[in-house]
Amino acid sequence: MQNNELQLMTDWRYCNVKSLEKIPYPNNWNNNPLTLQQVESTNIGLQLGEHSNGTCAIDFDGIEAVDYWNNTFPDYDIDKLHTIMWSSGKEYRLQAAFSVPQEYWSVLKRKVVSKLEFRWGGQSVLPPSKLSDGREYFWVSKPSNNVLRPIPELVLTHWLQLIYNDISK
């Protein structure tokens, strides 16, 4: 697969994703991280978590997620995160990638609050993947113009608190 932007991300690992969909394959995809050169599908997924050297994605899934972010993290303007970001083109939808310090990898898990998803251990579909309705994923902040930033400490602390709250229920 030829993808100049993703070739810059040497620590990332991928999975095949069904054409025009967001479904990874084969069945055991999450235990078989692929290099970019091993991806055979036209759509591509980024394996989140340990396989990609601690990369997480924060998925903004609509205006509710944006509002939650802005209220919870007023000092972190989404437009000024200066990390790698992509979108499917729907309004108020995008994903921002961050690196997470290794000491937290074993306790992190996926968490969703107000349509803001802290993604870990699954996969996220990346550009230039296409969807059945004709939309194509695109870079909001591409790897050639940005570095993968560390997750802001306040954001990581909040995510960990959400996980702790689930455990302590």
C-alpha cells in the first residue's frame, strides 16, 4: 500500500479494514499487527495501544463531544492541539492521536463519555480509507506537518479517573 504520510509513522502498526467499511479483518487482527507494507486492503486501520508504541486516539463524535472537551479542558483548544488528526468529513467529527507514557499502558482501556471516546486497544480507520457513502478520510493535521504529541497530562488524568470510577462502582 502506497501512503506517503503513514510511511513517516514508523512506530505505528496497522490492520486490514474491509473496503468501504470500518470493519477490521481477519478475525484475529488485533493480535497480528501489520507493518504498512503488509497491509493488503484499500482501507487501513491504526492499531491503538501497545502495538503502536502507546498511541491512543481521542475520537470526537459530534457536537456533544466537542462541547464536553471544551468544558472539561478549556485550556486545550482542539484547533491548537498540534498533533496528528484526521476526519471522515462529518461535521464535528475528528480524531486526534497522542502518545501515552508506557507506565500507563497496562491500565488504559476504551472509555466513552458524552460521545468523546478515549480509544485504546482497538483500531481507528485512517486516511485515505473510503466509506460506502462516498466520504473519504482525510488528514486534518498530517504526519508530514506534525509530530505525534504526548497526551496532555490533564487529559490523561481525566481518562484515568473515568476508568477508576468504573472500577470502583
